[in-house]
Amino acid sequence: MGVPMTERTRRPSAPTIYDIAEKAGVAASTVSRALNKPGRISTETEARIRAAADELGYRLNPMARSLQSGLTGNLALVMSDMTNPVYFDLVRGAERVTADAGCTLLFADSQENVDIELDAAQRLLRVADGLMLVGSRLSDEQILSLSALKPVVTVNRLVDGIPAATAEVEVGVHQAVRHLHELGHRDIVYLEGPSASWMNGRRHEVIAADAAALGMTVTFLDSDGPTIEGGHAAVPRVVATGATAVIAFNDLLAFGLLQGSREAGVDVPVSLSVVGFDDIFGANLLTPPLTTVRSHMRNLGEAAVLALRNAIAGEDERETERPATELIVRGTTGPVAPAGP
Amino acid sequence: MGVPMTERTRRPSAPTIYDIAEKAGVAASTVSRALNKPGRISTETEARIRAAADELGYRLNPMARSLQSGLTGNLALVMSDMTNPVYFDLVRGAERVTADAGCTLLFADSQENVDIELDAAQRLLRVADGLMLVGSRLSDEQILSLSALKPVVTVNRLVDGIPAATAEVEVGVHQAVRHLHELGHRDIVYLEGPSASWMNGRRHEVIAADAAALGMTVTFLDSDGPTIEGGHAAVPRVVATGATAVIAFNDLLAFGLLQGSREAGVDVPVSLSVVGFDDIFGANLLTPPLTTVRSHMRNLGEAAVLALRNAIAGEDERETERPATELIVRGTTGPVAPAGP
DNA sequence: CTGAAAGCGCTTACAG
DNA sequence: CTGAAAGCGCTTACAG
């Protein structure tokens, strides 16, 4: 009587180079060479080995190779908040370049929490060849200690001695501030992002400098978080400053500002102009559509992977890539309203 | 003369269990046991070993363990389009559960392309213990052949013999169709998603059945793709049917429908009601905000990971999780307009 | 061009 | 409770 077969598909243990060696009548080391360094083996032997490998459906065991080489072929990416649409394009760019290089992308989200971020970074670093930190909230010391383990690349963050990929900041901010100035705005607000965000610091500085150069005053207001809710909640405080325009650290804040303004009866752009950063998904779909500073996140993701692969290869080129930024003028900015009666 | 030190941080090769063994004066096998099966070792030896490990800053080499066990601790996720906001919550849910289990998430995007999807799936499967296929466009045969290699779980897709996590469909569709019926709509359109999408097939079927039961007619219209552009381009054909309401396969299509309607001077919801699926980021921010069928993608992501871990553990429980769906009524649906003069 | 051997860092029967 | 040894699947000097 036949043994009852289970319904489950059989998963026989995968063939190894020893199986191939036996089948092809050669040594395992020859198989390894035939498969990895074509040309170092006689044409006929190589053909015989490849045929045997195909027949057996051989697949290299990457763990065995990793154990040998110390390299995994994995690149890790940790980001501060993966539900922020600004990162979608970055991840997609990073994923594409990683896949093209035959590597695979490892992935964790720190939910804007330093402890989770550190934990995730350490966890991923054990199984990856290097780490990309996107919008990290870690301290310089923490990042440095991570980089003592394996190569680390920061994205939109600068730490001395660590390779980085950062978006260019100045051009977009120049355009945004000048745009508001041309529309007649003289008193503006900058609604801050997280204090631990390097990019927030940069935007703050450049806005301050540009505004000063044009004779505008800027009030810096903290937000509860770089989220729609944070922007929503900030509306009364923004209005209280008497400013006629607000630049928000990111589009999420700007979205919330728009939402809150509408509920508070503040007419955008007639009595308040709003500018965001990032040009995230949906920015052009709002009514009115959002004026915002776009950065090319996809390029940034690609640049980060390139920088990391360089660092892993031991190449010291710390050329920090700087994808351009540009102001996209849409409907949330307008001329300053004539003074009231 | 001192040898000039390079600026680069030194990355000394990591300590192994042999280093610990030497320092603690025991055998490597004892170290392994002390670290992995606490209790099987005398308390004092274990303490000595742990102290030595700490002092050395020991970290387990996961490749070595993997080579031994055949398991990597990696779970792979391949999705059809990671820029579709519907997946953000799914990924976040999956990532969280994966991390909680001490595993790590591997990640690829197929950009709605079958070849890329198959390629990515095979690539990831070599370095992961199992694979989650989200919104797969692969054929049943392709999925089956993948699952011959390692455990595979499908998300929002059913293949005979493959464990799956799917969102419940019926309740949300019932609510949507009934909602339109109550508003007086009798002729509606279903704007289709990709024909290779299992979920599109399900939605199609249930809408057809529900509409028939309520005496409504439904016209099925193909779209160029499940994107904003696809929805935008479909507006003339939707209008040409004379239908008073349209249900779109997903919110991206619905967004495009809204955008196209506005440009074509079609007033939503006065002369056309629009319903989407997914309740993606931005759906509530539009003007008018989108009426849509929400599914709890985060739960779906969690369910997928659970199912995959079950499959890897060899547990045969094919209990397919079914996170609920519900209609979120907002501003894009309204009573059918009185017949013209 | 090809083979025999050692080793990557761990785990796990097998003894004691 | 602990140690010596073999083995996971591959790669790479070292010989020939």
C-alpha cells in the first residue's frame, strides 16, 4: 500500500556544490570556480558543470558565502517615519539601485522614536553590510558608535566623518523667501520641525538669513510634531503672530495648517500664505494646491545607496550628493492683503 | 616614528565565541550553550561567560547560525507598487510584527511589472525564510513554483494551496452599493483595476451581485492602470455611459476621477457621485473629501506576517485572516440629481 | 586547469 | 554540567 502523501508541497533540501561535483565528476572546488570565475576553467569542464547545476536546479546558498566573505549583500535602511509620504520616492529609488547591484534592501521604521531607531539600527547592522540613516534623530555620538561597527551613511543629516547624502537646501529656500517677498510679505512665520532633525536646523538657518537679507522679520514657532495634526494645532499661534505668511518645515505640517485655517475661517491664500517642503503625494490635489519646495527624493535615495556601496568597498570618496531643490508655486501663496481699515 | 594613523574609524574583526571561551577559560560549545540555552549551564560559569561576552562586546554572527539552521530570520515582502499609499500602513504593520519577532523585513517593489516581480521574488527568497506577495500580478503557476522553494503567503490574492491574508470584501461593497441605492442611483459604473489583480476580480463580482440584487445596472469600464492618471483619463468614458455614480477599483483612480471631473466641468457629487477603495492618505483632505471603502491595511500586514511565520514553522493552520472593511461616507457621494428638463 | 585541505563562526549530538 | 569533534555550504590559498 502506498504511503499517504501529505498535501503539502515537498521542499527537498537544496542541492549543493557537492551534488554538482559528483554529477559532473569533478571536485567541489572546481565547481565553485566554474560558477564564480568563468574562464579559469577549461571550457568543456565548465560546460559540464553548468549543465549539472542547471539539471539539479542549483542555487547558491548565500549564507555559506557570507560566512566566508563576511559580506551579506544586504543594505539596511532606517527611516524616522515611513508613513510620511516624503519617503516613498526615496525608498523606491534606493530599492531600485540596490536591486540593480544584486543586493537586497533591509528595512525598518523608527516611528520618530530614538530608542526604536537605535534598536533597529543595531539589529539590522548585524545582518547587513552597511546602514543608511534617513532623517535620523540619533545623536552624533550614537551615529558614530554605529559606524564603528559597519559603514554608515546619513541622509539629510551631517555628522563629522560620516559619509552623507543630503538634498541641497539653499536654492529652494531662496526661491521661497524671495517669492513671498515679491508678493509683499514682510512678516513671516517658520513652523519648526523636530529639534533633533538636522534638516530642520538647516532650513531654519537659511530662512533666517534670507529673510534678514530682504528685510523681513521671521517668527520661529515650535510644532508638536512634523505631522498634519501638528500643523492643525499650530494655526491659532500662527495667526496670533500677525504674520501674513508661514513656511512649514514639511508638507505634512502645511497640510494641517491648511486644514486648520479652513476650520478657523482663515482664508488661504488671501489672508495667509502657506509654503511647505517636499511636494509629497497629494500636495497638488488639495484645494488650493500647495506651494512647496520640492526635493528630488528619488535621486537622494539613489545617492545614499551609491555612497553606502562606496563606503563598503572602502572607497573614501565622501562626495556628498546634493539633489536640487526648487520652489513649486501653486495656489496657497498670494499677494499680501491690503491693510484692514 | 609613529605610523600615520588613517582618519577612518577602525573596524576590528568582531569577537567570536572562541574569544569568549578563551577569556572565560571554557570550551566554545559551553559558550554557545550559555548564551543560547540559559539554565543548562552552572550559574557561575554562565555568569563568567556573560561577563566575558559583554567585555568583548560580543555579537552573534547570524550568518554562521543561519548556515547551521538553514533559517535566516528574514521575511521578504514584494509589493506591486510601493508608491501606492494604500501599502504604507501594510508595510508598517508588517515591519512592526516582524521586528517584534526578532526578524527583519526584506523588501522589493515590482512596479506593476510581472517580470520584475518574479525576479525580485526569486532573489529575496534565497536570503529569506519565506515570502509575502502583496497584490501579486503573478500567475497561479508562478506563485506555486515559488512556494515549492520556500513558504509563500499571498496578500489579497487567493491561490489554491497557498496560505493567504485577505481583507474582507463583501461588507464594504454592500455598504457602498446600498449607500448609492439609497441616494437614488440606479445606473452606476465600476472602473476596473488591473485584470491580473485578484482583488479587482472580487470587487467586480460582489458589486455585480449587489447591484443586480437591488435592481441597479452597472457598466464595467476598463482603466489604463490603477493610478491617478488612469482615473483622469477615464472621465469622458464614464460620463458617456450616462451613469450617475462610479465606484473605482481604488482611491488612486478615484482621485483621478475627481481631478478629471473638475477639469471637465462635471460637478461631484451633484451630477456624479464617486466612491473609492482603501481610504489612502489624502482621501479626507480633498475637496470634497472622498467617500471610500476603508480596509485595515495595518492589520492585513500583521496577519500576513503571522501567517508566514506559521507556514515557516510548519504549522498548517491556513486560517485566512480577514480584516474588516467599512464604507466611510464623505463628500463625493450625494443624491442623484433630478432629471433634466 | 584541477584537487585536497583548511577555515569562515556557530550548533549539536555524542561522550564523559 | 562540560568538552572534543563533526558539520552547515561555500571559497581560497596551496600544490601539482
